[in-house]
Amino acid sequence: MFEERRTLLRDFANKCREHLNSTGIPVAVGKHRLGLSPRSLSDLVEKHTVDFMIDYFGEKNVWFGDWDGYDAVIIAKGPIYVNVKIAEFGDKLEASWVFSASTQQKVKDILAGLYLIKFEYHKEGRDFLEVSSAKVAGPLSSVELICYAKGDPAPCKLRKDFNGTHCHLRNTYFE
């Protein structure tokens, strides 16, 4: 079942990568070409991904909302809980931020159905975001999450700019 879900999500993610590239997501806006932050770009990619997900799987087969730990639920083959991530191509981090430790507690009952889709992008020297890869990891019940508390020694290269304890996933889990 897990491999079937991963294959379904990999197929979707690759089609979505094509869709995102054809959408023309700007990397800067306005007359003065003000660059969008990684968080703004992440929000745009997430919303475009969920929008495409609705078209791809059908409006009755996708739920979306403002939930902790995931962005959408595909109910046609699941439920499959999906969390959308982005990273700039060439990023030297060895792990991707997933969610806070408190969110991990909230989603502990759905980890067997929770998957990550990660899009790597280029933005330098471009008017529009170019998504170069789409990868899938999960379910999160079958991988080892790294729980990192600010100030502790990091087990690998990961983002340390958060307060509190956060969960990360080694990038080797993404295929």
C-alpha cells in the first residue's frame, strides 16, 4: 500500500512540477522588482500545488484547509495526508524542516498516511520560479524524524533558526 501511494504521489508531483513551471510564479513583484521571500514563494507553490491537486484528483477527492502538519488530504486513495515543501536548488542542508514538535504530537495518529512532496527550485537570474525536481518522502511513520531543540548540537546540517524543538527529515528519504 505504501509503495502504491508513493508511486501515485510521485506521478502527481512530476505532473505538478510541469504545471508549476508553466504557471509562471514570479520571483519578484512590482515596478521595483522586489524579491519574494522563501516563505512567500513557499505559500505560492503550496497554493498552486493544492489547486492542481484538486484538478488532478477531482474536487470531491481533495480536502484542503489550514491544518497543522499537512496542507491537503487526498481521499480517493487514502486518506493520504500531504505536506508540500520547497527548497532552493543547491541548498547545502542535509535535512528538511517538517514541523514543530508540538505539531508532531497533534499528527501522531496519521503518520502512517502522511507524505511530503518537496519541490526544488531555481530563482536566481529568472523572472519566474523554475522547479527543477519533485520528490516524495513517506509515510512519516516509516522514516526517522530528527527532533532538534534550539541550542543543541545538530546531528546534520539543518535549519537552526527556529525557537523550541522542531522535526526534520533527512533529504535522503526523498525520492
